[in-house]
Amino acid sequence: MAELTTGERKALLDTAKKIRTYKLMQSSGYKRLIKKAMDERAKQLLAEISANELSDAESWSKKINQLVDSEKKSSRDIFLNQQIRLMMGILGTRGFFEWAIIAEDETVEDLAIQVANIGDQTTSEEWTRIASDERLHIERIKKEVLGMEGWEMGGGGGVRDVIFGANDGLVSILALVAGVYGAITESQPILIAGIAGAVAGAISMGAGAYLSAKSEKEVTEKESDRKGIKRKGTPEEEKEKLVRFYQARGFKRRDAEAIADRVALQVESRESYTIGEEVDLTSEESWPPTKAALFTGLSFAVVSFIPILPFAFMKVNPAVITAAIASIGCLFIVGASKAIFSRQSWIRSGVEMMAIGTLASVATYAIGLIIPV
């Protein structure tokens, strides 16, 4: 790798580390899916895909070692399983794999652009082949696991609910506290107003998220029924339907099973097998209304007490300063955390959310000063 400049080497190293991380995450995710799969064939294929992703990750580790003299195991690798468990819980199973595969896809695109600009032609061609192989691999995984084209993939899961609830809890309650402080410079009224706002807001946000998710699910189901779309069952369920169908036409159980087996083999030979169908990854995975309500309401309730608690233990002026600093800091953290899922700049995301909360608080504080008490 002596042909690479310092800038080229650093760019390739950063991209290679990202690709390796996404492969490790997917490998671990597929291992978790094995527990969910009911069919032995699905379990075997998932184990094979997981092993392939792990092997690819090891190959990228070798590429990384070629770019640097030595590679220490990062804390990101150490806490990878905890991160995957958290992301699966928030994004949902399907959302997690969409996130990981899209992230890897985008990183490979970055790699292709980087290697095209490498000055040494031999090195550029070598890494271009690597990027092309990765593109083919990703497209195959998209179709075999998720059963979807790249442009159809979205993801998101509960990130929207968590971020929305946390952001609204911090901004609205901080703004409420600032507004009341502008009019009344006493801790107790501010504390009472803040607690009332937090409880009412959490209930309102949870109920709103529940009704929104429930309405979306009902509309989707209604549209599916209108179009005659029915969810495909497992191979065993589909076979049992065929058996009952032929039994109703007068065939004995044994003969009906034989016919159903032949029909299933013919259908399978004409269709491509999608592993995601066995673990409900190819169907539209709707976010449960109760889960949406829980994530939104709970995140609102937890963070809303950050701007309130100082007024329970401090005098009003120190409490206001503490609440403002803690809340604005938490807004930055929430915004930066969003970047984990959106893959955007964590600094920009954090500053953006912090600025929104600050502006809202300044506006309500000004209103509190204007309105006489």
C-alpha cells in the first residue's frame, strides 16, 4: 500500500472500518434471527449467511491491517452486541437490517468514489474490483434476506417515536418552565406547572402516537384487503391449506398430502426462495400501536423531568440556570444520538436540536415577561 498518499490511506482506512463494522453487526443479527426461524432450512441458511458475513468482516480486517501497522480492537467492537440489541429493540428486526444494509451500501458507494480518485492506477483498479464485489454482495443480500430492491427499503421503526418524544419532552417542558419563570420568579409554582405539563404531555404524546400508529395500521390493512393482498404463511401452513383443499374434494388424507407435496415442489422450483419470508422480514413490518405509545410517552416523561427537578432542590435562580444547561445539553445528546440511525453528522444533528430548544425557551420567556401577573 506504499503507492497511497497519506490522505488516500486515511480515507480508505475509515471506510474499511465502517464496512467491517456493518458486516459484524449483520453477522450477529443473523445469529439472533436463527432463534426466531421455525424452519430448519431457514436456520441453516441464516447460519450460512451469518458465517459469510463474519468471514467478509475478517477479510476486511486484513485489508485494514494492510493500511496500518497494527489495529487495536476498538471499544465499538467490544460493545457491538449491546448496540445491536438496543437497535433491534428500537428499530425492530426488519428496520435494523434495513439500516445496516443501507449503511453498508452507502459506505461502499463512498469507497467506489474514493478509489476512483486514487492516483496510482494499479491500486485504484484493485480497490475498484473490491468495491464492485461488495456492491454485488449487497444486492444479493437485499433480495435474498429482505426480498426487496434497494429503492424499496426504508427502515425507521421506533426511532421516530423515541426522538419525537424525547425532543418534545425537553423542548416543551423547558419552554414551559422558561415562560412561567418569566412571569413568576418562585420555585414552587414553576415546579407545579412543570410536573403538570410533564404528566399531561406524556399522556397526550402516548395517546397521540397510539392513535396515529393504529390508524396507519388500519389504513394499510384496509388497502391490502381492497387489493386482495394476503399474508403468506409458512411452508407448513401453506401445505396444510393444500391438504385441506384436496380433502374437501374427496381425496383421502394420505393422497391429499402426496398431491400437496408435488404441488409445493413445483411452486418452489418456479420461485426464488427468500430467507426473509421465514422470519417475517419481507412483509411490511408495521410498528405496533402499543409499542409506539410506550416509546413516545415514556421518552417524553423521562426527559421532561430534566428541566423540572432543579426547582425541587434549589432556589429559583440557580435552578433556572441548572435546568437550562442540563436541558440544552440533553437536547444536544438526543440530537447526536439520532445521528447513529440517520448516519448524518452527530455534531450538526446535536447543534440543530439544541438550537431549536433554545429558541423555543427564549420565546416563551419573553412572553412570560410581557404578560402581567
